[in-house]
Amino acid sequence: MGRRGRNRDKRDLVLAQIEEADPALYQELVELRGSNPNAYRRRIRKLGETYVIRSPQKLMANRSAMWHASDRTDFDVLDEHFQIIRAAVKRGYFDERLDELAAHEKQGRDRPVIYQIVQERREWLEYAASPKPAMPPAGGNWVRAKEPSD
């Protein structure tokens, strides 16, 4: 099976939110989907900044986002699309400056999806810093712990 339809449920979720909030915009998107699919994808990706969903990068993938984020370590990255910002945060360029990144976003466009990306990165950093339980010895049933001899 190919890539077609893999993230259709994410698009349907956003389209349902748009249909509920703004029926005229929904009709425009339905017409655009039939006439110009690339413009439809761009528009849906842009609307993903406004309508918050889980894993917004799966909405309509910007496949060049990782390349565009490869050297973005300054706060000018906030002028870019949210998928480029997500790639820069995921690479760890802003790990020590997550609070500053959120403050700059609040002064600028104030997009909810950026706060979601920052919060997910904070949660991941906390998980990575937490102590992990020791793993049992490898070998399954064949390896048994030796009993202390009396």
C-alpha cells in the first residue's frame, strides 16, 4: 500500500473543526480540493496553526522542513512555518531556551501550535533526564540467577 490516505483522519478532524467554526471557509476548501489540490494542501497546513490538533506535522507534511531547520538557531525561525519550527526544536537547538522561544512567540503571532511543540519538547526532556529502571539480564528463560549457596 502506498502513502495515500495515511493521514486522512487528521485532515478530516481539522475539516470537521473548520466546518463547525466557519462553514463558508469549509465550502471554499471543498471547492479548492477539486480544482487545485496543491493550494488545498498549503491552505490546510496553514490552518493547522490555528486549529490545534495532536501531531500537527502529520496534517500535511512539509517534506523540506527538516532541511530548512538544519541551521536555524536564532529566534527568527518564528517567522517560518510551524513545521520548520518543530524540526528546529526537535533537533535540540532551543533546549536551553524553550521559555524564551515561547515568550518571543507570545509577543509575535501567538500561535497555539508553537506552545504545543514547546510543551511536548519539555515533556520529552523531562523523560530523558529521569532515571530509568535497570533492565533484567538478557537471555529470557534460559538464563537464571544463581542461587546463593549455603
